[in-house]
Amino acid sequence: MPLRPRLTHVSQDTPLRLRYRTLALSVLIGLATMPDSMVPVALKSAVVDRWGVTDADAHWFTAMALFGAVLSVFLLRPLERRLSPAATIAVASVVNAAALSTMALDVPWSLAMGLRMVTGGMDMITLAVLLGLLGSGDPTRSGRRYGPASLAIMLGLAAGFVIGGIFAAKLASAIFHVSAGFSLLLAVAAGCSGGLLRDEFTVEAKAAGKGVRFWPALAFAFGDRALSAVVSVTATLYLITQAGLEERVVGSALGMVLLVIALGAWPAGVLADRIGPLPVRIASVVIYAGAFASLAAAPWLSFGAIAICLAMLGVGGAGLAPSMYVLGARKGRGALDMGSIHAAGSAGYLTGVLVAGALLVLKTHFSEGGVYQVVFLSFATGYLLLNLPAIAALAGWRVRRSELSGI
């Protein structure tokens, strides 16, 4: 029994054409992440001030997109049976644009919450299909495809935040029209893609993935996003209120972390092809969790030491997404695998925000700084404990497969 699934291409694609295909899909992935990332920056002007709701309501508005992402997983199989990948992306993007444009109109708060759920679901479907298409190809070079895709996701999110930050105060609710415009641009790109957005998995390749354990990839996605929620929300407050850093310094520092993660994702994907995605995953988890836990000592560290911790956080984070996607793609189900991974990540992000918020309520039992230490050390420990059985399960699967194949 061969160790890797056998793959047959529909056409004779040259390595150069495959590289162009990866680049083009990565550009589309970056474009797909931009519409949704503009919304959080505009929460104050486009949501709180407009509907007269509280900051807590604005957080629930954001959370509705996560609920939509989780629920939309159940739409992937029916869409896959009825529509081509290009048509699925185009339809989802048009629906997303319509929902965003409607939110810019004079609609009640309850309808806006429902529309926000729709946008979260359509974003997830689009990303799931695009990332699923990257799974088709030589399995020994999947890291070279998911590395650029991970880079594109980070750059797309960063671009969306920047655009949203520039236009949010000036446009207020009209920022939703800008987001809708990018969604329509993606729909047009998908419609004009020709044979680019085709699924090259054969029945043989999909059948070969039946013995692959998929739940570890879901555990990875859940844990990564849960910890990233604490980094983006709790750590920001912590470094400002407890470490005494200025907001602009913290913003710049966390921006550099994202940049390191983005730029390191491509090399991490190449490394995953060379030494395997599991060793990359193990090293990334250890570095990421260790750097995160060390931030608990931020009030007693110099700025240079904090900067080193944040830099290591970026180095560890760079290998998380590429290794996760490579391991998740081995199941061979394309968009369904990627959609499930993103749904697990959305659930993890929501859990991270809620659990961190619940722990901060304990500040009455600790000093205000002490409760942050509890949050950081608890999440770092939980992150390691979540990854440990998933890594062990994949390592055990690899050993048994090697024994069966005589290697």
C-alpha cells in the first residue's frame, strides 16, 4: 500500500503553470479575506454610533460572523454537488456583497445581526473552496501551495484593516459598500477564471485519504485561533494597562508580529515539504506557546525583552497555518476539509474571547495584574495540552502506515 495518495491531473500541467496557479489562487484568497476584515475597524462609527448600541453589542455583532462560519459548513457538500468551484465562489461572493450593501441601508439592528451571520458564512465558503483547490496537486509539494496561501491570508487581513481604518471615520456605514465592492470584484475574478478554479482530485486520490485522521487538524485550528484571540484582544489590553506601553507602540509591535507570521509562512510551507508538516507543527507550537507564556512577565521586563518575546511569537506562529493546512488536506475532500478547519477555528476564536473575558472577571480575587498572568499561563498550558494528543495521534498514524508499507 503506497504511503501517499496517487494523483492524476485532468491536463498535463507544467511545473511553471502550477506555480502560476498557486500564485493566482493565493491572490484570490487574499482578496477574499479583505471584505470581512474591514468591518471590525469600523465597529465604532458604522455600528455603535449608528444603531446606538453598546460596546458589548458590537462584540456580539462580530461574533455573529463566527456563528455564520460554523453553520455554513453544512452547505459545502450540497454546493459541491450542484456547482463548480468557480460558480460557488461567484455565488457566495455576490450573496456576501448583497448582505454587506444591505447593512449600509437603514435597517433595524436585528436584521443587521442576521446579515452579519450571512456574511460570515459566505466568507467561510469562499475561503474553503479556494483552499480546497490548493489541496489538488502533488502531495509532496503541498507546503509550497499552502505557504503562499497562508501569506496571502495574513496580507489580505492586514490590507482590510488598513483600508477600513482609513475610510471608517469618513464613510461610517458606507464602509459596508466598500467591502461589498471587493466581494463583487472576487465574484468577477472567479467568473473570468477559466480553468483555473477546477478540482483536480480524482476518485482514487480521495479514496486514498480515507484512512487519514482528520480530527487533529480541527484541534489545531481550534487551539490556534483561540490563542490568537487572546493575543489580539487580551494581550493588547495587558501590554497597555500593565506593561505601561503606549497604544501606538503596542499597535506597531503587534503589527510586526503579524508581518513576521506572514513573511515566514511561505518558508515554513517549503520546510514542511522537506522535513514533513508534523515536525514543523511541533516546533511552531513549542515556540508559540513559550513566547506567549513569557508575556506574563511583561510588567517586569524591559521593552527589548518584550520585543524579543513578540518576535518569537511571530516566528512560532509562522509555521502553524501551513502545517495545519497540509495535514488537513491529506483527507482529500477539498472544500469540506478546509471549511471544517475554518469552522473549528471560528469556534476557537469565539471560545478564546469568551473564556478570557470570563477569567478577567476574577480580578476581584486577584490583583488586576495577577489575573492577566492567570489568563496567559492558563491559555499557554491549555494550548499545549490540546496540541499534545493531536500530535501524538498523527505521529502514531505515521508509524503504523510506515510499518504497513515496509518502510
